[in-house]
Amino acid sequence: MDDKKNIVLAVLLTAAILFGWPYIANHFFPAANPPATKIEGGKTTPVAQGSSPVASSPAAIRDRALVLKESPRVAIRTPKLVGSINLKGARIDDIVLPTYSETIAKNSPAIRLYSPSGTKDAFFAGFGWQGEGLKAPDANTVWTADGKELTPTSPVTLRWDNGAGQTFEIRLTVDENYMITAQQKVANSGTGVVGVKPFGYISRTGIPQDPDTWTIHIGPMGVFNGAANYDVNYKDLDKGPSSQSFQSTGGWLGFTDKYWLSALVPDQKAAFEGQFRKGAGTQYQADYSLAPTMLAPGKAVTQTVRLFVGAKEVKTLEAYQDAGIPLFDRAIDWGWFYWFEKPIFALLHWLFEHIGNFGVAIICLTFVVRALMFPVAQRQFASMAAMRAVQPKMKALQEKYKDDKPKLQQEMMELYKREKVNPLAGCLPIFIQIPIFFALYKVLQLTIEMRHQPFVLWIKDLSAPDPLHILNLFGLLPFTPPSFLAIGVLALLLGISMWLQFKLNPAQMDPMQQQIFSIMPWMMMFIMAPFAAGLLVYWITNNCLSMLQQWWLYKRHPALSAAPAK
């Protein structure tokens, strides 16, 4: 009767985990990046990535190529940025990242970040002034430029005269990476004092399809008064109030996507007011303004602001942070375990740079972790041996006090003390693995260095799920299984390796626990299938090394694998 009850409980627990886990995982541990490839009918084809924003008013969308031709422009050309500056409104509204593609296909278009107003995925930045008695330029102002192309070696200055005694200049420079620097200058040649209040803004239409989750912040963010702020998201602005403001001296603000960042960095010595705003439809804006300056006749004032628009490469962000932009690497939402995830990333990236294959780098990382944990694993096996030795005594106590549970618990604790056995010692390696596994999960989810990195054969992107599924006969049938049934080859290997590892461990005294442990490998196969292939490679390798270590210890100490005496 008890055995039947245990089986029913085990089945119910399994069903609860299998059907309840997707809801828990979607909130706390969103699955991997969208698949980079799909395998159907025996063919591997790239999958279009749906990470671009969704435009709010399709009826008003105009062709980007036509819009780009409607106004005079200055080209932008660097190793990592290609695009143009709109001289109407002095907007930076055309930015493409030539070193990153939308998919892994050879003919895939490059990632586009900025697009002019009125086009699909409108996204742009600009600089301006306002102030008492000042006739300032606006969105319809047409500026003149002293050059035709902005490059790391050729700056460009935009000029405009308001005809009322003030001239405006924006001197633009760009580095080899993703930072554009703007020096905003106003000269007053009039007869009266005017107020000058510089500002900068980033405007975007639409919400990225990458979800803002518990583990990954996507949306408005900034650093204010020395602290990174992830508290504002698009839903907050949609629900109201329609704007949120922050006062700070030093810092930055903008919009962060999973892999891309657009951020304004004001003068770090000046106090500024930053705001996140909601406009019509799905239009959002991040902007800042400085304190006004009263500009006397014959005087000029200059303020410097920087605009980052590009990929969130870890080393690039760290270099800008070292150059004086506070907490710039926090544009990547490392979370609470920043102190642990960064070293894991640094080691993994170092291995990748020296090996050239990210999958092999993950395997080598697993070897490093296992080597560091070898003493802990030795204690685990010693604990397993001790537990095996006392199993007959534990069984005798269970028989003797089967009708007196409190007394049984008391006697078991006394037994553990007499035999100097810690039943939880064998769990220590598992608990140590959890932060390592979570750190690798975050690295695969967040860092662009891992995006579209291949391993071997059919695995073209280790940051995405395994595309080779069992239910469509490994791609021979022309359909893709739904995500909750998409059991890939790696997930199957994970289940098998966990089952083999379970078989090497001593049997549990509690039949219920034994039954749960026996089905756990197959539950984990379902649970882990949607996760990044790189995580499964790590876990499979770790299981294989654990089995190898157990086999080696059993060979050296045959008593460990022998059945306990009756």
C-alpha cells in the first residue's frame, strides 16, 4: 500500500514540475535566445530574429530610403558605425552596426539601431537649447556643416545663426567604437542677456520584443548619483505618470536592449535633470537638461555631451568606465551576482580567445571548475561511503520505530552523531554548482560576445536552444515541435548522463526518495530543453566528469561500490 502511495505521489510531483515549471521559468529564468537556426526536412536554415521594436502606427510608416533622401545629411563612417546625421534638426537618426548581423545567414543585413522619424522602428538622438529670450533651433532648423563625413579622424561642425544675435555650433567627433562626442556652443553677439539651457534627448518608437524580465532589464535605465537604476520600464510609463525624473551630478541615461545600448552621457561635473517620458502611442524619450546660464553680450558658453550608440561589448563598456563614465558596464544587467558573473565571463572569454571555439571553451571551463571542486567532491564521496556503511543500522531503526516517527527522528540523529555522518554533506557540491550554473546562464543570456557562437555540427548558436529535436525525427520531418516538447539531442544526452550518474550513487533508504531520484533525470531533460545549448554542454560535461571521478574512486576503493552488509 505504501509503495503504491509513493508511486502516486511521485507521479503527481513529476506532473507538477513538468507543467508548472514553464510558468516559473518564464518569470524567473526566461529561456535562451531565439533559435538561430531550424532543422526541418533534413535542411538547416537560419531563423529571422524578432528583436527589433514594434512600430506604433504602421499606417504612418514611410520607406526609410526615401526619408533618408529628403534632407541634407553628413555621413558617419567608423569601423563599427555606419550611417548619417540629418542636418534638418541636427539629428543623429541613421545608425547601422556593420560588425553585427541580424541572423547567421551569409547575406543577413547588419543590425540597424537608429532610424529616422516616420520610418519603421524610428529611433534617434539630438541636442539642443532652450532659455529665456533665446531663439533656439528646433526640429525644422536646417544646419550647415563644414564637412561631408564624420570619421574618427575627421570631425564635423554644424552651424546655425538665428538672425537675432546668437550663433549655435555642434562640433561632433567619433571614436573607433561607439561614442559620439558633441560640443554644444552658443555665442551671443546681440545686445541683451539671454538664458542658455543645453539639453539632449533620445527618442524611440516601439517596444523591443526581447522581454523585460526578473533577470534581464530591457528598457529605460541610467546611473544617477553613483547607483544604477533599473526601476523604470515601459509598462511603468504606459500606466502613468507619463514621465519620471531624476536629479544627479554625473551619470548617464538612455535605453538598453538585450545587446544594444543608446545612452546620453552629460558633463560628469555638471548637475543635470534626467527624465524618461511617454509620448503618443508607443513613443518614449530619455532626455537630460543642464542648469541655465545667463549669457551676456560678447560671451560664449560651451557644454560637452557624449552619445553612446552601439553594442554592449563588455570590454568596450569597461574601457569607457575606466575613462570616467560611472558604472557604464552596468548597462549589462549582471544582477546581484555581478561579483561572481564577471569572473566567470572573463575566464570563459579568455578561453574562447585562445581556443577559438566557444563550445570547447565551455568544456574547458567545466574542467577548471571540477578541478577547483575536486577536494569538495572527495568529501562528498567520503560522505556517501559513510552513509552506505550505516544503511543497515538506519534500516533497523526504521523497522523498530516505524510507528513512532518522532522517536525515529531522534534515534537517527543520535546515529549520525555516533557514526560522525552528515547526510547533507553529499549535497554541498550541488549547492556550489548553483551559482556557477546561474552565472553561466546570465553570461549566455546577456553578453553579446556569446551571441551566434557556433560549436560543432548542427549547433550554430550556443546561446540559443538545441535546434535538433527528437519529435520531428531530428529534422527529417517538415515541422518544428512546440517549445514545451522540443526535446533536443543535448537534452536527451543530459537525461542519459544524469541517469547513469544516479545509477552510480548508493540507493536511498526512503523508497519515495529513490523513486523521485530515479525519474529526476527525465524531468530535468524536459526542464532544461528550452535553455541555451551552452548550458547543456556545461552540464553534460560536468556529469561525465563526475562519473569519471566516481569510477576512479570506486576502482581505488572497491568498498565504496560494494553493497552494504545486512
